[in-house]
Amino acid sequence: MEKILYTCLFMLFISGNIHAQERIIHGIVTTLDSIPLIGVEIDVRTTGQTVLTDSLGNFSVATDMKDKLKFKANGFYSTTVKVDDKARFLAVNLKLKPGDKQREYAVGYGHVSEEDLTSSITNLNKNDARFARFNDIFDVIRSMGVDVSSGEIRIRGDKSFQGNSAALVVVDGVIVDYDFLKTIKPIYVKSIDIIKDGASAVYGSRGANGVVVIKTLDGK
């Protein structure tokens, strides 16, 4: 009888100790500057539990001390966050993968609306613009509300920590300089994306001043 009593007390101690290490973590998942992401999968490493973010990007999940949470959504780079001992709230920002197909995934799977994305990404496509009417590629870019002067393309007025305000230029997936654009005739342009705000973060520090992404008909 005494042995049974000690066994019960031991089990209660172990159970209480385990529960004492568990806690509820609350948080929010966003993309770009502050757009909430819906239906992001959050996997808990220790338990294998999966929860989803709600319509406001919020989530709540039970974790152990020093647990790890993996955040993943279609069209975005996944990320793993180690839960700190004192953490009670997590703010996680997922980076959108570059490319039209990834945007389609992000919108198609309901993680974010097209309207929210276009607030940070301006697009001029061959289907709805006659590029041939422009004198040169710089006129096309100017038509999108971007400043082109003094050998620079400026999407944002302020200088970055690197001391310049020139936007990064990417043509058919390759980073090019301003002079290279002079070789591109408007008639051969398929589409142009002007990427600003937090969306340019996918290009790292080089995209701090925004990014001009050009696709040519030859590059398809």
C-alpha cells in the first residue's frame, strides 16, 4: 500500500513538472511591412502539433520551454523560430519569394489578397500597355511614377545606409547597372515590376531603395 502511495505521488510530481514547463505562446505573422498572413502553418517541434493563423494573422499555440516553431505558407520562405524562455508573444515576418508564380500561390492559397500585394508592388504588363509608344525604357519607368534622372532610378527619396538612393535593377533575373538599360528597346519588354516598401526585402540590403524588375520577351 505504501509503495502504491509513493508511486502515485511520484507520478503526480512528474505530471506537474511537465505541465509547469508548458506555456501558451501568442503571436502574429505578417509579410512585407505589416500585411497579416492568413492560414500560415505553425508546426511545434516537440509535440508535432500544427495550428493556423486566423484572418488577422494571429495565432496561439502550446509549447515547451526552448521549443521550436516552424512557420510556412505557399509562396513564402519558411522560417523556424526558437522559443525563448521568457517569450510570451512572437511577431514573425515571412518573406515573399520572387516571381509571378509565387505571388499566384500566395494569393491563390488565401494567405494574402491581391489588393494588399499591389499596394506595395506596382506592375506594368505587356498585355495592358503598348511599350512601343515610348521613346526608351526610361520613359516607360517614368510612366509608373518613378523618378529617373542623373543616371539613377529613384523609387524612394531618402538615401539608404549605403549613402545612395538608386534602386536596384534586375533584368531577366540578373542584376544590371543603369547603362545596361540603354540597350533595351521598349518593344522588347514583356513586363516591369516596381517593388517598394517591405517587398524589396527579398533582395536583401541591395534592395533597400526599392527594385525595378524587368522581363524581356527574349528572357521568357
